[in-house]
Amino acid sequence: MNVSLGQRHIIWLLALFLSALLLWRPWSATKPDIKKLWSIDLSSLEADITLEGVRYTRSENGKPLWVMDAKLAKIYEDKNIVKLEKIVLYLFQNNGENLRIDADKGRYDIKQKLITLAGNVVLKSEGGYTLKTEVLNFNQADKLLWSEKPVVINSTGLEIKGHGFRYYVSDGRFLVFNQQTTIKENDLI
């Protein structure tokens, strides 16, 4: 195989041209932002800490105010937020009649001391009444339970429907807004 001097030059020039083209292409594109190369976007991360089977207790003057159990807790430390799944919240009242609240999910704002429960929220009292709603809030500082969503309250022989309520845990005052009361015939009052 005899290759002439001219053919060798063409092969070398072709190789040099292809090499230059391969090297030139990345440099001709838009230059990357150097600041973005040295930073990490943490917003895509789910949470700082994720825990399963959590129990959180809040006390005041050595007396428990509430206990919250959750199947899953995702803690966002920079926001002071805990997102919760499958929650049971026990509220301890001064009169001894404790409340149990079940919900599908929730959020605890540690800084504002506010718990928001959502999805199939059911509140049961030891006295026998039941309250159902889609969203329920608990302000720990004011000891106030409230909702601005439709509520249904059932007790022996009585059903109360309303659009929103306020319940003051410290003194047991209960307000139902836009209420409609039904007395059930088959139950005795």
C-alpha cells in the first residue's frame, strides 16, 4: 500500500480538522454560569428529616396539653414546619373531658404553634359527641380549635350542621356558624 506524500497531508489535515471541530463545539455553546456550578439547589429535597411512627407531646407547667401520633413526619428545619401523615391528636382539657382527633394529613408550624389537620377529620369527645369536617386548626397559644369548612356534629338525638366553628378548649365554649339543628326522632334527648 503506497500512499503518496499529498495523500498523507490530506489525511493529516482531515484528522486535524475533525479534532478541531470536536474541541470547538463545546466551547462555542453558551458558557455555563460558574456560580451555579458551585451551588446546590436543595429545594428539590423532600425534607431535612423524615421519621416514621412519631409521638410528640406538648406540656405546659408540667401538665400535658396534647399528644400527637403520626405515621410519618417530614421535618423542614429552615421553615420550622413538620408535615404529617395519618395523625391522631389527643387534647387534654381542664374539665377532664379529653378529645381525640383523627386526620389523613396535617402540618405543624412550630414557630406559630399552629396545627392544621386535613382530610377526613373526625373529632370525638369522651362525652359522646362527634364532629366531622375536612380541615381543622388548633392554635396552641390561644387554646382554640376552629374550622371555616362545613361541619357536622352528632350527639345523642341531635345533629348540628354548620359552616365553620370555634371551640375554646380552656373554657369549653362552642360556637357553630350558620347552624342547622336536627332532632332525631328515634333517639331520646
